Amino acid sequence: MAGAAGSRPAGAQAPAYPTRTVTIVAPFAAGGSTDLIARLIAQPLSARLGQQFVIDNRAGANGAVGCGFVARARPDGYTLLVTPNSTYAINPHLYASLPYNQERDFAPIGLLVQNGFFLCVRGDSRFRTVGDLVAAARAAPDTISFGSGGIGSANHLAPEMFAAANGIKLQHVPYRGSGPGMQAVMSGEIPMSFVDTGVALPFMRSGELRALAVSSEQRSPQAPDVPTLAESGTPGLNASSDFAMFAPANTPDPIIRRLSQAVVEGLRTPDLRERLQSLSIDPVGGSPEAFPAYLAAESAKWRDVIRARDIRVE
């Protein structure tokens, strides 16, 4: 997978932009990490470009519904997509047929942020450490379930990697987004989930969730008492949700560049950086030109996980 479809040549003319409200499609349910990131990035875009950027949650089929909607939208810059790596680097390896073609149907605006995972259980869970969880799973294989944002989502594949590294079997329960999956942990419906750091932290602080470990290489400054997975006996698990912004293919290049510049500048503002860092979300930023190389590497990484774990869409 070499990259996403480009936009029109640099010399193409585009009208003044934007002159009206812009819709950002988040292809997962409200309350999850995609919704959160889309709303956070909409604020500096509105401030810099002088028009409202509103969020439209279109969940379903692990993000394919919302992505397909944007793929068919007019390429005029008024319908955009904020989405995690599950839709652009994982879905193409899972689904024989999708309502979008990542290479053909989208023009990348750029990478936005990277978000690790907390391995979360309910606040009153019997599991106090990763060791407790692994021991229970070894004693009774296939009895411990985990929730995810859908088959093939990054927080589905990360627990699969975790299970393989520890020689255990876990049952997967897919939801329509990471938010509903997290709610299922707090309600006691399922015992665990890998939850995006930005979504989990408020509920960890309230005591509704307990984090046993974090998937990043370093401990989160916002939760310094939570060990890394490597410190907890599971080294080498490098998994994150990486969020990017796209426009429909053939969106005029001046519009792509205006949006990309506004995104990069927005991610540099102290207010947004402080807000992201308070949620243990790393602002990345990146140009449209840099995205294809990143996408090729990210796609290959998740392709290998899917093949090794023989993950299939039922």
C-alpha cells in the first residue's frame, strides 16, 4: 500500500475557502477516541479559518460506513474525515470489499496525533496487576473477554498481540467504537479492554477504571504509577491509535494545503498541546507529502499481526 490518492496539481485554482460550515466525519460512535480527537482538532481549525467545523459521527463496520461516506462526498473541502489507523492501515487487510479504496478515494491532509492504550479493568476488579490477569487467563483459557472498537480496530489487535506474547487465550467482544467498549468494562459486562489514553484518563481519575499497564514505551506523565507493559512482563508490544485527517480525492491542492497548514499550526498552540498532553495524547502533525511513507510502514505492521493471529471478519 503505497499511499493515499493525491489532490489536484499545485497550479489548480480553488475558490476562497472556507466560506461556510465544514463537516468533519468521525466514523465511530460519540464518546470514543475518534470523536474526542475530531472535536479537539476542530477548535483550532475554526479559529484559524474563520468558519465552524462541526462533527458528524457516522459509526458502523469498523469505520467503513463513515469512510465510505467521505469517499463519495464532493471534493470541495466541506466534508473531511478524521479517523484512526484501523480504517486506513488495518481494514484493507481484513475486508475483501470496502465502500472505499484508501489509495484511490482520499487525499491526506496529514497525521494528527498518536494515542497509546491503557490496559483497563473496572475500578473494583479483582485484577490488580497484569500478572493477576495473565495468571487467571492461563488457569481458565477463553474465559476472560476483552472489548474493542470493532474487529480489526487497533484496540482489538493490541490485545491479540498481548495474548500471543503471554501465551494466553482471550475472548474478543467487538463494539461500535472504543467508547461503548469502555462503558462495557465499567458496567461489568466485560472484564477488560485496551482503552485509548485520552479516553481512559478521566475515568481512571474518577475510580471507575483501573489501569494495569500502558502500551507506550514510557510511563504516562498523567498516570506515573501505571507501569508499562514491558515493565509488567510483556516487552515489545508497540501499539497505538494514530489519527489522520483526509479529504476526498481530487480536492483542490490549495484547499489541502490550507487545511494542512492550519492543522500543523493548531497542534503547535500551547492551549491545544496542553490539552492533548493532559490526556497523554502526543501531537504529531505532518505534511500530505510525508503521509504515504508512514502509511506504507503502518499498513505492513498491522498486516503482519493479522496474518500471524489469523484474524478474520466473521
